[in-house]
Amino acid sequence: MARIHNVTEFIFLGFSPSREVQKVCFVLFLLLYTAVLLGNSLIVLTVMTSRSLGSPMYFFLSCLSFVEICYSSTTAPKLISDLLAERKAISLWGCMTQLFFMHFFGGAEICLLTVMAYDRYVAICRPLNYRTIMNRQVCAVLVGVAWVGGFVHSFAQILLLFHLPFCGPNVIDHYFCDLLPLLKLACSDTFLVGLLIVANGGTLSVISFGIILASYVVILLHLRTRSSEGRSKGSKALSTCGSHITVVTLFFGPCIFIYMRPSTTLSVDKMVAVFYTVITPLLNPVIYSLRNAQVKKAMKKLWIRTMKLDEK
């Protein structure tokens, strides 16, 4: 077992040494993170309080929004506070904790997106048995499996990384603790560890993406074999899949670019990381609310109820 030497903290370089740029970024990311919290919290509250959103699809949507809040919160608060700090430092244990929870919530999100694809498959291909197959107990188990999957994925990543010795330097050219920048700082050969880390993340991503892709292929093939009336109803159900496909593309695209390549870092990695740690969690509630009439209607009712309570 390798021992960690000397290094007790890491220093982030952040986005830019310019104080003016950092002040602009502070305002921008503070607004974005606030929008992430408000948007996703609104979806969770709407689903919890609306009787019209009682189907499994909306239950999974509320779980996804909760995961998005947690996922973004692993990096955004530290990023925002560091933009006003002279010295952007994080302790060794703080770094490992941030890395663990980031991959924990990220892995849970991947699994949850896979569960949502399965839910759409059952809803469209087996509509008569949908409520029986996707009952409350099954939905709860599937969400639990998603959380366990995220934990196993993250624990394996941390276990591989934590055994590496860090002797210095301790400067990370990033704004949060991530796998590839940390591998570059280890004072030992990291080829095998890097390969195992990529294999771990790649296996989860490839299997999940494969299940999602297979679900939609089966859905499309199923719709082709149905009558015109059945196809019309199926097309209406399929329209609910558009938001899910968009979210899957936005999440998997940047993750594949960052994690499923050799252990090298690129200058654009920071901007890509901003996209999947802040922008994507912000876009998800926008995509689901704007593309779904039921969600918009339920939000409107929630707003009216809130206004009436304020008047009293």
C-alpha cells in the first residue's frame, strides 16, 4: 500500500489570474448556481405537491433534479468562494471528499437516466401493464439501485486514487479536484491506475448508454409494428422521451470527452467541466419544464396556491 507523503493540501489555479475576470466569473457562477438550486428545487416541490404528476416518470424526474442539486453543490460553492480568495487551496481530505461525492452523484445520475429510459420503454411498449410493472415498490428499488451504483463507482475510483503517493508539486490546473489532474501530480507510475480508472468510468457509461440506446431502438421498432391508432398514441408517449434524450446527450457528451480518453489534460477541459458541473444541471429543469405541458401546468397551479397563501 502506497503512502501519501508531504502534500497536505492542493492549490487550484482556477480560470484566470486576472482579478477583473475573477469578479465577472464570481457574479456569473453565483447566478448560475442560484438558478440551478431554484430550478431543480421547483421541480422537486412541484412533483411532490401535484396530484397530476403522480406517475413514475415524474417521480424519477424529481429524483434526477435532487441529484442535480447535490452534484452541482460538490463543486460550485467552492468555485464561487475561490473566485474572491487570494489563495485557492483545499486540504488533501477535502479534495478526496469532493472527488468522492462528485463521482457518487455523477454515477447515480447516470444510473437514474438509465432507469428513466427503462420507464419510457415500459410506458410505450407495455402500456396496459405499466402501473403494475412500475409500481411504487419497484420505483423505490430502482432509485435505490441507482444510488448504490453511484456509490460503488465512486468508491472504486477513490480507492484507486488514494493509494497513490503525492510528494509534490501540489498545484492543480483546474478549479476542483478531478481524476486526471490529480494523476499528473502523483510521484509514481500512474499508467495502470489511470487505465483502471478509465475502465471503471467507461464501463458504467458504456453499459448505461447501451441500455438507453437499446431502449429507444426497441421503442421505435415497436411503434413501427403498431396500428395507425396505436402508433398515434405511442407517438404522443414518445414525445415525452425527447426531453430525456436531450438530457442524456448533454450529460454523456462532455463526460465521454473528459473521462474516456488517455490520461492527458487539455486546455478546454475546464470549460467542458463547467458545462457538465453547472450548465447541464441548470438546463435539465428548463428542458423538462418547457417541453412538458403537464409540468408547466402543475407549476402554474403551485404558483397560484403560493400567491393565495401569501395574500392570507
